[in-house]
Amino acid sequence: MASGELRHRPIPDLIGGTFSVVGRRFREIAVIAIVAAAVAVVSVVAFTSAFDIINEEILENPRFEEVMDLTAQQEVESEEIEAAVETWLESVEGDRLVNAALLLAASLLIGLLGWATTIAFSLVALDDVEGRPSAIGQAFRTGLARVPKAVLLGIVYLAVSVALLIALGIGMFVLSLMHPYLGVAFLVVGILGTILYFMPLVQMHFVIAYLEPGFPWFPRWWRLLAGNKVATWGRSALIFLVNIAVGLILWLGLLALPSPYGDFISNAIAGPILGALSAVAYSLMYADLSGRSAC
């Protein structure tokens, strides 16, 4: 099949295919989901502990309150504020700061492990599409090996976003010379247009990083989308909206539970399930566009 002829399967087939893959590879996906749940639970504990340490030992420190009070007083000299800040920093126990830093570092590591489980879900789904047996250990090893590539792609997108904001800022400044509202309108339309158009497509770029051995440079991503950008946008937006809707329903349903129990339930149960379904759906979309699917 020629590249230009490749297209997505219909949305009902995508939904049915997603659940079919989960059913056929239930053992592998369940094991990965359990790992993802464990990572999510540890993440909740780490973030809660880090927040408690920062809040109780740093932000609620009387010296910090003194700094805030001085900052709110306009007539206070900057030297007095600097002295108060120095006194506050000296009053904070060093080991508490170290513990907070360690917990935040652990949270970062946990986030990377969570990324690895997403890649593992995707690899198992692609194995199913191509009729290969899946090895859970190999999926995790490959997932961990490809996390740095996904992180690098995230950094590239961060740099692109900064450059885009600078360009939009320059455009806003130039148009503001003609009319103030024209510049503001340009900035708002530029930011919203970029988010609404590109964000649903960007996820497929990360899926390429998950499922292909090399780094997915922008031309590779754009060629994969080819004439399917609107269809890809629609399916990605649908997945995003479903995740948002389920998250909102869970949030409303778990409001009655004391913290952090609601977070545990949401992250340890709903999170891995939604993560698995989303990863499988994106893998099927990738397989269709890359010609690796029989559909």
C-alpha cells in the first residue's frame, strides 16, 4: 500500500480494536498496569510528603512569614528585606531542605518510570498488531531505554514553544503600534490556534518516539501524518476529551473522601486503566499510518 493511501480506521473500529487488543494481551497489559499503579501510588506518597515538608518546615516558618510581611510593606528598605530573607534561610534546617530535594528528585524518577510504563503499553499493542508474542520484561527494558529519547523530544518541544512565544510577542509588539487591541488579539489567536491545532497532533510525535528505534525528527512526524492530519487531530482530541471527562467524573465522585485517599484511588486505579487504553489506541493509530496494520 502506498504511503499516500494509508489512513486511519474508522473511530468505531478504533474503539473496538483497542478493547480487542486489551483482551488478547490482557496478561501483559495487566502486569504493566499493576506496575503503573504502584508507581502512581509511590508518586502520590512522594508528592504528599514533599509538600508537607515544604509547607510545614519552610512556608510556615515564622521567619518566612516575617519576610512576607516586610515585602507587603512598601516603605520597607530592600536591605531590610534581604536581611530578613537571610535570617529565614538560616533558620530552616538544612536536613529538611535536603529531604525535600530528595523527595522531589524521587518524584522526578517516578515520573520517568511512569513514562516507561506508557511505552511498554504501546510496545505490547504494536506486538499484537504485528502478530508477535510479547515479553513483559523486554517491553519494560525497551521502555526504559526509550525514556531519554522521549524526554529529549519534550525538551525540543519546550524550546520550540519558547521560540514561538518570542515570535508571537514580537508580532504582538509590532501590531500594537498600529492598535493596542490588534496586538492582543494576535497573541490570543496565535496561542489558542497553536494549542488547538498542534497539541492533538503532538502526541503522535511522542508515539513515534515510543515505537521506533531512532529519534523522530519533525520531517518523519509530518510525513507519517501525511494527508491524515484532520483525522489524527480528531481522534487525538477525542482521546483527550475522554480522559478529561473521566478525570472530572472521578474528581467529583471522590471529593467526599479525605485526602490523599481520593488521589490513591484515582491514580492507582483509573490512571493505569486510562493510560493503557490511550496507549493502545495511539499505537493502533500509529500502526495504521505507518502501514504496520492489516486494517
